[in-house]
Amino acid sequence: MKNKRRIFGITAVLLAVVLISAAIFQRTRDAFAYTNTSAKTSRTFENGWATVSVNGPAGQSWVSLKFTYSGSQMSQADFNDKARSITIEKNNVSSSNPYELQLVPSSGSTKYSTKTAQNDAGRYTLIYFEMQYKIPAHETARASKPEVADAPYTFESQGRFKSTTTHSTSEHTVKVKVRVSIYSIGICTYTGGKGEYDYNRFYGSWLNFYTEKKKYTVNYKGNGGTIVSADASKSFACGSSLTFPKATRSGYTLTGWKDSATSTGKAYTTNSTVCSKALTLYAQWKANEYKIHYDSNDGNGSMDDSTVTYGNSFTLPKNTFTKSGYKFLGWSKTKGSEQADYDDEEKIKYDTASNLTLYAVWGNGQYKISFLPNGADGEIIITTVKTGEAYTLTKNSYKREGYTFLGWNSDPDGSEAEYKDEAKVTDLADVGKTKKLYAVWRKNDGSFNGINIIHDEGMFTGDIEIEGQNGTGYDNAHTDSEYARIDKDHTPGYFTKR
């Protein structure tokens, strides 16, 4: 009676195991864990289960597989003694199957038939079969641990899983050969239990494949422009469409991005994808065109606007405006200014990042006086003078040893002073021109030189004849001492005191 109760108890336990195992299997699909139950005797079972999954950016696909052994029940040792027939078929599949994972069946069947194969110890405990799935474009095997098994014994892919999922720009199908131990799918118990039961049964194992889209860095260069530092580098998953940071450059318009700082590089747009490598992209710029408008500033006439390119050289057109009683002095960027920023027809580099209005500047006009030392020590002095106004010449500051300053002359060889020191003058030159004044010097010892003769018209009037020491006569038709030159080398003079 006691033995009957024990048999009944064992039967009840086994029935409970079978009923519970189905529920446990459902949980393991989400928990990624195999199930372990115990049996008193070493034995085979008709069915076993395992799950294969693919996990990646597209989501998860899983297929649970049913392994069937239809031979007679026997002990673990007997079963492992030679090859046994096993049938594999789909048991269940995920409701969403983005990777289209499936068992590769035998030809002409929905199932896969195989025989157990020997392991390294010579026991027939291994089963081989193929799984098939699609890899989306730009996905590859995960760099580390591309597959993870949750099983007590061998459950893995064969033939270098990584090589089957190399990068591709298009979707492609791969097949993976899987090797699993019969001890991991529950076809047979495995010795090693403790306590009342000496045998373990494992089933519901998982083999998980992982794919990923590798990430690549894209660095952006302003190429003369400015990019916010936080946006100068971005990371993109392989196959992602490019996005670009905001880039600015005064006077220029952003035209795009290339992989070279020059215009010869390859262009990238928002339709481009980051694929298989990091990138450095350079902003491409086009100089803006602007308008220069000319304002007569209360003058008369009209002038057409000019079109200019930022950063380029440009020659201002000749002024055609007039204003009665005034002279055109140039152009100012400020209305009402009395000083010109630009001269008429001046060549400028346009560096204003906007349209520009130039205002005619009207006034007395300006010219320059240049004071030259003419043999004395010192630098040339240049001063600017308004036309139409009296101006006192700058007081002479030049000194020449052995000479006395007489004044200023327009001719560097002039012997007389056209303008005395600090003389008042008006309009010595036209607007925009320069008047050169040379210092006039006289020797302090009373002797003459070519640039210091005092002209005294009429000093010889009435004289009949003057003879030089060299016998040269003086023509009394000349009444100016300019002609009473002293002797010089190779130039005989008319008159000398020596």
C-alpha cells in the first residue's frame, strides 16, 4: 500500500511537472531562462523545447522550437550510445517578427529531420539545424557578444556568426547553423541531481542573436564661419540621415557641406546617410551681393546703384551730382558728415555685410601743401588746406648751416621767395591736388650759387660794357643780374668778384 501511494505520488508529481512546464515555458520566452525539473530515473522524453531569437534596433523576433524523439523510451546512457532521429518544428513565433526569423525545414517539409551527432567524448548528444532571418540595411552583428545563450549545455551558432552579418547598405538574408545539446532541450535527463532525485531535465533554453547599428562621429568645421561648439560634433547610427548644425559667416550665405574645405570635395545633404565611417564636413560659403546707393545729400542729379560682392575690390563710380556753390569732396557713410570716408572713384574693398548708402560730401574742398627742405635737414611736411579760405603758411622749421632762409618757391631752383615765411595764401592748388613749396636759401658769405642769386632787374641799365676776367663781354641788352653769372667749371661766367 505504501508503494502504491509512493507510485501515485510520483505520477502526480510528473503530471504536475508536465502541466506546470507549459506555463513556465510561456514565462521563459520573456524571462530568457531555461527550466530545470528532476526525475528519479535516467530516461528520455518524447518532446523538448528551446527558443531562438534575434534582437536589434528593429525590435525582437523569436521562434520557439519543438524537438520530438519518437523512439522507444530508454535511459540516458542507452540513448547516447548511437545516433537517434529527432524532428524539429516551429512551436510558436513572436507576434511581431521584424527579422522574419524562421526554421529552415528539410526539403519538401515544414519540419527539419536530423540525427544526433557525437560530441567530443564520442556520445551522441548534439543536434544541428539551420535558422534563417533577414538583416535590415546598415545592421551588423553586435561588436561584443553577438550571441548569448541561456542554457545549461551547448547551445550556440556555428561558422563564425559575425561573418554572416557584415555591413550592407541593403536588406539581406542570412542563415545560421545552430548546435544544441539534447540536455539543453529536454529530450534526455542529465546525471547530476542531488537529494531524492538523481537526474535533471533542462528545457526551454534560449539562444539570442544581437544586431546593432554602429555609431559614427561626424565633425563639422566652420571653414571661415562660426559653429556653436556644442553642435560641432554629432554621433549617428549607421544608415541615419545627416543633420547639420547652424553655421554663420558675416557677408556670406551657407551653400552646403562637403568633405573638403575646398569646393572640390564630395557634397553631403540631408538625403545623405552616415555609413561605415566617421566624417569631417566643411561648411561651403558664397559671398553675398549687396547694393550701394548714392545719395546727393541735397545736391542735384541722379546716379545708378552699384552691385558689389562682399570681400571683393570695387571702384566707386565717378560722381555726377552737383550742388551750386559747393565742391564735391567725396563720399561719407554718414549723412551730414563734413569729412569724406572715400574719395571720388576710390578703389575699396567691400566689407559691409549689408546694403550701403553713400552720401555726397559738399564743402570748400581740400588740397594739400607739401613743404620741402630743398637741401636742408628735415622731413617733408604735408598739411591739408580748405579751398576758398585764407591759410597762413606753416612757420619754417628747417635749418641749413651757412645759409639764411628767404621763403618758399614753387621751383626747387628758384632764387627768390614767392611766399614769405608765414605768408597768408588762398587756393594754392585745385581740390584734391598738392602744391609743392621748396625752401629758398642764400649763402651767408655773400657768394653766389645757382639757386641763391638775387634777381635785381635793371641793375646794369645804362652800362655800356662789362668784361669778365676771362674776356667774356656782357650784353647790355640784358638788364637782369640773372645773367651776371660767376665762373663755374665748364661754364664761363659773365661777372665775378674774384
